[in-house]
Amino acid sequence: MSSIKEVAKQAHVSVATVSRVLNNDPVVKPATKNKVLQVIKEMNYKPNLLAKNLRKQASRTVVMVLPSMSNPYFSEIARGAQAAAYDKGYNIIIGTIESKRWILDTYINMLKTNLAEGIVFVSSSVSKELLETLVDEYSVVLCTEYYPGINAACVAIDNKKAGYEAARELIRRGHTHIAYIAGSSASSSVAARIEGYKEALNEAGIPFRPELIAGAKNKFEHVKEIVNGILGQGMQIDGILTHSDLQASYVLKGIKEKSIGLSDEVGLVSFDGTFVAEITNPTLTSIVQPLYDLGYTSVCKLIEKLQGESGDEEEGLILLPHHLEVRET
Amino acid sequence: MSSIKEVAKQAHVSVATVSRVLNNDPVVKPATKNKVLQVIKEMNYKPNLLAKNLRKQASRTVVMVLPSMSNPYFSEIARGAQAAAYDKGYNIIIGTIESKRWILDTYINMLKTNLAEGIVFVSSSVSKELLETLVDEYSVVLCTEYYPGINAACVAIDNKKAGYEAARELIRRGHTHIAYIAGSSASSSVAARIEGYKEALNEAGIPFRPELIAGAKNKFEHVKEIVNGILGQGMQIDGILTHSDLQASYVLKGIKEKSIGLSDEVGLVSFDGTFVAEITNPTLTSIVQPLYDLGYTSVCKLIEKLQGESGDEEEGLILLPHHLEVRET
DNA sequence: AATTATTTTGTAATCGATTACAAATCGGAA
DNA sequence: TTCCGATTTGTAATCGATTACAAAATAATT
């Protein structure tokens, strides 16, 4: 492997000059610059970034941690994140937890060992306690999930408004017994959406019934259990909100195979708006999140933070617009 | 940021000793080892991996390049790849091309600049020409797509057998006019599956008709166009094989909204077996690929290669088992 | 031509680890 | 005690870049 030293020797200049050429230092005389570039091309030289990174104490690498990869919701965020990193000239490591908590250490250690300069946590991929120990020392951005009291920027949608709009849509269609299949975690987005949901009920004069709310994982069996559980309590349901497209697809599946005792005329509105909403039969009405942009913006914010000189900026909530897409359900 | 030097000073030993402790060198006396470990803990010291990587000329990082992320087919491969990297103590960078060819350079440059030690190309994320220039100099593994004449290991399923089995299933059910919606690229897997398909036809005494084969992208509009094109030529179709679950879901969608002029009793078998096959209505009969294992094995092979002393091993085709999963279509 | 100012290049320290080799320490045998 | 070998530790070079500072080369000024 050719090094800068060999290039210097071949070009009859010092390593400093070669380095200057590599970094486009305008101080080098055009003649020498050309000579050096010539040699670089001839030798097919590429600088060793391990050395550069060490010297500059910067890896130009960021990490994005996702709960999982199998949900298209996350892939879309990751796609935006990759694009942002590319545009800003950074490398990005996309890591997933897959519900094995200890894997998170791998990614956090990248910060601690200088392999990465900053990190984006998507959804509930990290606990508040851990976050607290990180935000002071490292650059952290949150994506889709807000942690009150944590001093880190958060990029998300207005979940309360989204919950309100989703519920209002069902109410508009005349549904009044609306169940809410929330996400599994007690996250801020779930809480905010429920708030919005309540507000819509309230506005329509429909009493709020807590029995109609339950958390469920992105697993068919789990969703089925939850819905049947609510129905088993004798609750009449004519509308359902789900936290994700996948959950909604499971509801449809359950209805179809009659393992969920709902008529197929129940109103169904989901969150996310991934391609899943378009391949189910019937297709899903959903609150479409700007997933790509959420990923893109998160990484941009993080990199801005890394490059900004003063460390004490707003660190607020950055809300991106969502919209209701009415399809067949 | 604390360095090894400061640890050495605090512990009243040399940096060499600290380094030995960090690397579990059995030569250090237990007493000093404990003393050093104590200081490391007190100072909350973490070694700077940028320095270590430079010195050892190894980043313990590999790259996996995927055509895209939006297809669950690839996410599942990526999931396996991540697990393998984790198990082997490597970092992995998952990169997607998203049909912007120039992005590939980003990942290849990681090899050239010592940021990564090896690379896995999934599907047709790289051209044969480029591959040829890479395999001699770098460690390369191919995943799901084989390039004859290229000296790199390839992890895939037996596509010919899979094509045969898929077609045979439709024939078994009495279908004889079987269209094949191949992948968009002129890849080896497409060719192999078509070979198997032909073999099944041949075995059943059904004449092969090239008009029934067409490539299509993973886009609804494109699949619709292709299928309607075949039908427009007056071809009677009572069975369809698709290269992916997504394509099959588009066929179902087209049938349902009558934008594809097929009866809903047409036999449909897809490849992949992602979760998509389970959320469509009806659910998809498909050739299930061991996607997670394909990703896992690819990365393992790559790392083995990196760690192996002799560079000239078999480099052959590693075939993983697939199976036909009969669902509703 | 001599002096100064400016441009261009080179020398050497540095980033933070690893590791070959040398040196110190220790224990036991003569 | 003295010497030898084994164990343990330290010194310093090294990885390949960047960069402050010094030095050389060139241009401008008197």
C-alpha cells in the first residue's frame, strides 16, 4: 500500500507538500501541485483515512440506531439518513437493536472510542436513563420520539395533531366506538396521539373509554389477542386506530380469517403510510409520516451540531408535516 | 479525553504496560494488572480506536452494499449481516445504492482508504466490470447473485432448482399457461430460475413460449404494464411466477382493481417469502429464501477470508436451502 | 545590489495506540 | 554472596497522515 511518504519521494517534494495538495491548500505552486497530482495518479495513491482520522481526531462518521429493520417504517427513515450523510460527506452506520438491549452498547462504544462523532436514536431505541448519561458528553439527536427534559434535538411529527386527525376522520364517517391499538412502549408519541384522539372524541361529544386503548406489538398474534380482548369485554367497536401500518394489516388479516370478530366494515386508520398501506387488500387509510425526511433531517441536525462551534443552541423539537391519506379502509 | 499516557502516569507504569493490560497480555503481573484496571475504571478510560486501527492497519469494519432498503427482501439480508458482524466482533456499514450508481464509489473508497477491510455485494449492486477490478485487490463476497468467472465466494440459493419447484407447483395444480415476471436485471439468478422453469415445463410436456417471459421492476405500474402487455398479445395465462413478493402483490392489486385483466383464480407463486407474502390478501404462495442466513453467511465468509492466512481458497458457490411455502394463491 | 516582503517548501512534532527489544527485578542454585 | 534464568516492565520506533514553525526561494522595493 503506497503512503504519502512514497508519493513525496517520487514527486521530489516533502510529505507536507503532498498533504497540502491533497487538501487543496491554495498555497502550493500550481507547477508542483500538478507534479504531485501526476504522481498520485500514477501510483494510484489513496490517503489512509485511519491516519487522517487519528490526526484530526474526527472520523466523519455518525451512527443511527433503529429498533429494527424488518419494519418498512424504519427502512424509510434509514434511507433518508443515508442520503443526508452522503450529501454532507459523512459516513453513517445504521444499527439495529432487534430487541437485544446489549447490542446498543456496541453503538454507544463507537462514540466512546472515537469511531463515531454523533448518534441518532430512532423511536424508542434507547432508554431515558441512558440518554441522560449521554447527552452531556456526546452529540445526540432523537428521531420520532421525544423525551421531555432531555437536552437533545428531536425530529418528529406533531403526534397530537396526527392522533386528532386520525380520530376525526373516523368520527366524520360516523364511527363512535373507536379502539386505539397503541404502540407497545409507553412512549411520548403514543401519549400524544392518545391526547389528540381524546380531543377529537371530546369535540364530537363522544365519551372517552380507557378500555378501548391498548398497546400491542408489531406481531399478528399480539394484535389479534388485544383486539379480541377488547371485543371480549363486550365492547362494540366500529372503528380502529393502529399505531402502525403493520398492525393494521394484522387487523385486516384477522378479520378476513375470522380470528378477529369484527365486521369488515369497521373503519380503520393507521399511522405511517409505508408501502404496506398500499399492498393490503383493502388498502389502508393512514396518517402518512414524512419518514424519509425525518431520517434526513435528523442526520442533518446532528451534523450541524457537530460542525457548529457553540454547543448551546435551542435543541428543541423540530416538527415535520404529516398528512392523512384516505384509501379504502 | 483521557489517553493511554495519562492512564500510565496515574498508575505509575509505562504505556506499554497499560497496553498489555488492555490486550490481556498474560505476561503482566496480576498486581500491576489490577492496579491498571483500577485506574482505567476510575478515569473512565476508553482506548481510542482510531489510533489502534492505524497502528494495526485494520479497521475491523466490513461493508455490505444493497441495491435498496425499501424492499423487505434486502432488510432481512441486512439483518442477518448485522448479526454476523456482531457475533464476529466486527463493525458493519450497510449501504444502499438506490439506483444512484455513483454512490457505489463511496463504499468502494472505504476499501481503498483503509476504512473497511472487505465488502459484500448483494444482488446486482455492482457490475461485473467493476467487480473484476476489485476481486484481486480486496476481499469480496457476493450474496444472492453469482457472476461466472469472478473469483469471489458467492452465497445464494439454488435458483435453478427454485425456479423448477415454483413452476412445478403451478403445473401440479393444472396450470399450463404460466407467465414469468422476471427481475428487471439480466442477472444470473433470473437466468437460472428460467432454466428451472423450462425444465419443469419440459418434464410436463408443456411447450416453452418465450413471449410469456418478461422482466419487470418492483413498481406497480411496471408490473401492470408487463402483465397487460402479455395478455394483450392474446396470451391465455392461468399461472404467474414473479421474481419477488412485491411484484406478486402488485399482480394481486391489479387483479383486484381490474387494471390487470386476469381472473382471481390464476395461480401465483412468488419468490422471497418476506412478510409481504403474509399480509397480502390472499396470502402468497412463495419460494421462501433463507434471507437472514444469506446475509449472515455472506458476512461470515467475508470475515473468514479476512482472517484466513492463505488467500487462495475455493471461492465457490455456497448454496443455502430454500423451500416452497404454499399459502393462498 | 542590498534589503525587505512574499510566496513556497521543508522539518519535525503530533495524534494514541502497539510491539520489538532492552533493561530491570526477582528467585533460586552454587 | 554471586551468578543465571525467568519474569516483569520500560524505552522508543512505528503506523500515515496534519500542521506549526522555520527555512528557502522568489519577487518587490529602495
